[in-house]
Amino acid sequence: MRARERLLPLAGAFNFRDLGGYPTADGRITRWGRLFRSDTLHELTPADVESLRSTGLATVVDLRTSGELERTGPGPLASEPITHHHLSVLREGSGEAMAAPAAPGQELSERYLWYLDRGAGALAEALTLLGEADNYPLVFHCAAGKDRTGVLSALVLEIAGVAPGTIVADYVITADRMELILGRYRADPALADRMATVPAYRFSVEAATMERFLGELSSRFGGARTWATASGVPAATLDRMVDLLVEPMP
């Protein structure tokens, strides 16, 4: 897993990375330059915007709450010829400004499974968007690019046939980005007081968290594809998504 090669060197987003190059079960790989995951995009610099123009970015999917979006604004990409979709995984007031706040004694993986219930509509709509060729290249993001983004990324990659170990490794890349992301939170007056009261483990990025999530996704729901179709995403849409995201057989 060469994290530096897939991370875009942006000054205003610390966790913007390409989901290409991952091997699939049928011997293919996910396409480079098609699908990206990221942390929040409201601090992008003019140079960052120019860099993203070169990718041909067509669509932004914002998984944050309306409160988060209203507080920061959409950022400079709002003035670009890019389609924006706001698909909040959480209902307003769920408290998700920084990282998934697992209750005392609750595994963070259980929080991720809770997203599949609370955010089923948003996640299913995001998967549906990924079944349309005109929406690519596309980036989806939340605040840190760790929790809500991590869940959607896991769903997409599993449906595409990427092995669990690779999905876990992709999730863990965020660990090296968290200090930069936390620095952004600490510098934000609106978040500084809360930062002082949030236990450090809530910002952790552990392989075991994603391993447990994927295991429960399989045992409780029959895997990502079964969950998605049960949540209203047509099987044909998922098939198109895979065709759009995975290189054809040589």
C-alpha cells in the first residue's frame, strides 16, 4: 500500500486520495483517477483547485450534516463546473462535527454499523450516483474522511470485489493524516472547546475497527452488495458501478 502515491498533495485537504489501483477478486484492478475519498474541502487553496481541475473532477458528494455544511460553507469548488450532492449520513443533531463519537464501551465499528441504519438512504443514494458514467470523476467526503467516508469507501470497494485486507489497509492510511486533521480542529474556535473534552481514542484509526465492521457487514447483512440492494439500490446500478470503477479484463 503506497499511501503517498495515492494521496493528492493538496494544501487545504489532508486526506484526499485516489481509490484506484486496488486488485479485485477476478484479477482486475480499480481504475485510477475515477473515484476519490477525502476530508472536508472548504479550505482548498487556489492551487488546490487548479490541481483538481486537472483531474476533470465532475461530482462532489458531501456526507456531512447540514449544520457542518452551513458552518464551513461548501468551499471554493462551489464556483467550479462541478455537480454537488449533499447526502447527510446523519440526522441533524446527531453530533458528528469531528469524528464518530462512540459511546462509552461501544466499539467504533458498531458506530459504523449504525450508519448503515441511520444513513441508509444517503449511502444508497451515493452508490446510485456511482452507477452513472456522467458523474465521474467523483469525490465523496465528510469532515475527517475517516468514519462516514470510510464506511462508504468500504461498501464501494467490497462491491467492486476488493479483498477485505486491502479495504482495511485503505482505511488505515488515514492514521498518518489525523494529526494534520486534528490540527485543523484545534485551530477552529467553534471546535476548540469540544476538542478538550473528546477522548483521544475517538480519533483513532485502527485496522481492527474496519476488520470488525466488514465481518459484521457480512454476518448481519450478507455483505455490502446484499445490504445495498436491500436498501434500494438496483442490482443493475451496482453492476454499472463496478464496470465504471474496475478496469476491463485484459
